[in-house]
Amino acid sequence: MNKILDEVEWHQQITYTLCQSETPQMITSLNAFKTPKDKILSWTYTTLDSLYKKDISFNEPVLTTENKNTYNDILEIDYDSQFVDQRNTIINSLKSKLAEKYKLKDFGDKISENAQSKLGCRYYWGATGEDMFDCSGLVYWVMNHSGIKIDRLTANGYASLGTKIRDIDDMIPGDVIALGNEQSYGHIGIYIGNSKVVEAMGEGETCKGNHPQHVVKITDLTHFIHEDKKYEIRRLF
């Protein structure tokens, strides 16, 4: 170890022999002991799988010695290695969850920003931008410009892509909401937070950029999800 603790608990797994007399005593995991650092005057290395301890004694010959202030090649011994492993597991898990949370937030912010950058653009059946969109074309353009590479699909196709979000209360900015019936989904929008959805709303294939009121707009979530419509929430990032 890099250091020896003031009081060290030695266990069977440690592979060193402490020498203070000529008759070593084997210490097993059921017979662990503690030795103050100032009592350890010298020790020898061993490749055995068990720990040997000699009774405290002075002025007796030892084999290979090391100065007690020299700790080269000695591994640090902790009081409870299982606790340390559990602590490290918890810390690593928290780090991973935080990293995932910030990744989702970054993508959500980009998606919301890109979706709102197209507000006012005309609805055009089958279009994917730059200045005209249908509902699924808007999802395609926004996602790809936010770093999420997806294919050009219909609203029904996006309704089965990515991760299903089962509860509407679990939505985060960047999630998409598809609307439809029992057979299929025919419309889709992008959730931007605060109960708001960005959607490209038109009258289907007859609408080809020729209607000033059929544009990309922000809609309240409660108005977007109709009582008679089935909806599917998906996270594509």
C-alpha cells in the first residue's frame, strides 16, 4: 500500500509475513487481529495465500527487512473492503445516472430550440424542410439537426421507434407524441416542456404550403391530446 494505517486489520487474503520472532503464527479470517503501526518494526514478503504473524518481540533476527518508513509495493489495507466496494459501486452508479440525466437534458434543450426555430413555417404534405414541413417531416428535421440520426418515417413509424414513455407525467422536453386510433397513428408533435407541444398542423395531402394558417406552431398539451385520440409517447434520444 501507499501507507500503513495507524491500526491495521490483517485478513487471510493478505499475502505478507510479518516477522518479529522465529515461530510464525497463521492467522485466518476467523482469527483476524490488529497491530499498531508502531509495533511493526520489520516484515518480509511471502507469496503464500495465508497471513503469518509473529508475536511482538525485539532484537530477534529477521530475514529480508524493510525500514518501517518504507512502504514500497505494499497495498493499502482498508478496515472493510466490502464497504469500500459497495461505496464505489454506489458512487459509480450515481455518476452514471447524473451523466445520463445531463445527456438527456442537453438533447432535450437542443430539440426544443430547433423545433421552435421553425415556428411559422408552412405545412406542406411530405416536406422535410428547410422552410416547409408536414408533422413527421418536422420530427425528422429537428431530430437530425439535434444530433439524433433517424430515418424519414411517418407518424405511425415514429410511434414505435425509440423508448416508450408510459406515463405522460414522465415526459421531458424532446419527447415526441403520436396521435391516432386503434389502427394507426396519423399525427405527431414534439414536446418542449411546460405542457407545450410544437407541431406542424395541416389538412393532409391537399395542403401544400398554400394555407397561411396551416403552419408550425405551439399548442397546449391538453389541446393536442384529444379525448377521442389514442396517443403514444416516445423518446428518440
